[in-house]
Amino acid sequence: MTAFVYKWTHIPTLNWYVGSRTKPGCHLDDGYICSSKVVKPLILTNRNEWQRTIIATGSIEEMLDLEYTILYCTNAKKDTRSFNKHNGDGIGRFSNAGKCFGPQSKEHKLKRSLAMKGKNSVPQSEEHKLKRSLLLKGKSWSKARREAQINKI
């Protein structure tokens, strides 16, 4: 299998779309177009106006990282020529954590993972849990404290 990152360019306008193909068993000539509900119909309607460029091939992780890096570093979401509606953020599968430095080495990822271990294992007081819970529900801590004091009285 070869995962890959591709770019579709609309030749008359030079508008572009970047994506990756990572499905098991995929290959460069498997007929895949893209996942965009906007771009795919445009390509199918007039294929002569579109050009696909393979940016890179490699492992799934490398290609997902590269796709993210391209989208984030070009700010694709706000680029007027981009069809991409996001910068790769919020998907939860990218490991670059908002930096334009390309894919990270396995050693760096391991170091980051080890640094994060134990962060959530610190016991929290009941007061802290209640405060966090109330904040997530949209109540202020002071209002909740006043309510608790009134109930206690």
C-alpha cells in the first residue's frame, strides 16, 4: 500500500484542494478523486479543467502529518484560493500540534508522550471537581458557592 498526499488545481482559477489517501490497499491509480463534497462534483462535471498533483507518498502517519502541515502552514481555511474548509485542526489525528516543522521523529513523539504521562493522575479535591463540573455546565463558581451556602443554612 502507498498512502499519498495530493493536490487538485482548478486550472482556470488556480483554486486548489489538498487531501490525503490512506485507505488500506490504496494506490496512486485506484481512481480515487477526493473526499470533498464540493470539489469532487466539480471535478466530475468538467475533468478537463482540473489537474491532480501527487505531492508525496509514504506511510499513513507521514502522509497525515504532511497533509496537516500543508493545510496549517498555508492557512487553507482562510486562503481565498483554497477549497479546504479547515486547517487540519480539530480532527485529532495529527501529531504536529500546530507547528509548521513537518513530521516529527519517533524519538520526539516518545519524549512528548513520556512528558505527558502522569499529568492526569494527580488526585483532585471534591471542591475542585465540583468547580470544574459547574464551569462546564455554564454556572459560575461564586453562584454555585452561594447556592450551597444558602442550602446549608
